Amino acid sequence: MALTAAHGFKLVHNTPKVRKLTHGGNELVLDHPVIMGILNVTPDSFSDGGKFFNKDDALRHADEMVAAGAEIIDIGGESTRPGAAPVSEEDETARVVPVVAAVREKYPDIWISVDTSTPGVMRKACAAGCDIINDIRALRREGALEAAAETGAPVCIMHMQGEPGHMQDNPVYQDLIGEVSEFFYERIDACLNAGIKRDNIILDPGFGFGKTLDQNYKLLGELEKFRSFDLPILAGMSRKSMIGGVTGTGTGDRLEGTVAAHLVSILKGADIIRVHDVKAHKDAVDVMMYALRYSKAKNL
């Protein structure tokens, strides 16, 4: 069935402005949907905990994702699933930094993101070759803003209500889109005041982080409203409970639902999608974008 304005679905995939991220003289041009592949070097992540905890296993998985079409590898050493326990800076550093260095050595041109809220890890990861700081806490830990600014790296600031240990207990919003937007205004100002360049700020509405099933889908359904910030948008819904809540499937059986959600996010304005399954997303995105070359949004 064709999608029209009557269905409440505004397509913004043809947004004309080309955005780009810069770091160390390199550019990542966001003139197409960019796939960020997830590389968890943790024993307890909700979907793939323990699978890539060994550095050699992690590097092999990075190889697979790069070959499949990932343009960013997102390396994380602390699980942020609901109820996750905190990790010491020493343990997080030991997990993350050697993998960053190994991926950088093997792939000089790939962009590397580190999923961390810890200032010391930010500095050490960027010294080892990281390009993007991806912080679920939006640089709110003490010293995080200063550390991120010192590195000169682009930052991804994510909205989260509460902390991972209790964020899903009872998330309540009076105005979901308005409150997430207010959060972004405040954190963008904080970044700018710390010396982070505006063009190097990415926004992540935080699917699954302090949101109910319906709140997650409201965010997805109105994702284009965050285009008003004129900044890149990252969408990350891979294998999350918001997919299983609709499909009735377990974590390992949510590929099709995940791909569908991410395609919708691109049509609604996402520039970057953060995924576990790179090849499936690359194929789906390529087909969708090829088909859209022969369509006009107003006629879909």
C-alpha cells in the first residue's frame, strides 16, 4: 500500500543538505545512509555478550562487518542493557583500547566509534585511533565534556531517562518529543560551551533507553521532528525489546523486524543506523535507496 500524508507518514529521505563529520583531517560524508556495525567486547551485552570478548574474535568480527559494508565500527566495553552493572575504568579500558588499536592498524580508513561514558576511556581510545565518541549519557559524567572536547572527535549524544540499572522501571513523559528535544537543546549548548564543534554533534533519541514500547514507536514515527536541529541523527534499534514487543520474538530472532524499523528510520530522516547485522541492513538499504531513485516522495 502506498504511503501518503494521509497515513501520517512524512518521508524525508530526500533531505537536500549533505552533512559530514570531520576528525583529524578525515571526512565522513553523510550523503547516504551510513551503517555503524556494533562490536561489543563485553561478557554481558543483551544480545551478543561474550561472543567477541577475546581480541582476536573481536577483530574477526570487525573484518566481517567491514566486508559487509559497515563504514563505522562501534566498539563498546560496558553493557548498557537494562539492569547492567557498572564497569571500572580499568576494565573498560582493557577491553576497548586494544581492539580500537587493532582495528585502526588493519583499517586505516574505516571510522571507529567508541561507546563509552568514561572520560579516561575517551582519551585513551582516541589516542589509539578512535574517531567518534558515542555516549549514552550524553557527556554528563564528570569530566566527560572536557575529555571529548580535548580529543576533537565528533560526539554522539543520546537521550536516556534514568540510568541503565533502572531506566525501564516506569518511564513517564508528559510530552515525549518535546522533552527529548529540550534535552538535546541543553546538551548541544553544553557541548558548544565546552568547545565541541556544532558540525561534529550527532543526535540519538535513545530507542529503548527509558522508554516504553509505545514511546519508542512514537519516537520512530516522529523522528523527522529532530531534523529541526540540523544535525545528523543516529537510530539504534537493533534486536531491542521494542522489536520483540511487536513480533513476539526473542533477541536472536528479531532480524527482520530490526531491518524494517531501521528502514523506516531512514525514511524519517536518520543518517546513521547502528546495527548488529550489517549485511542484511546493507542489502536492504541498497535496494530501498535504488528504488527511491525512481520515485518522487509526493507520489509514494
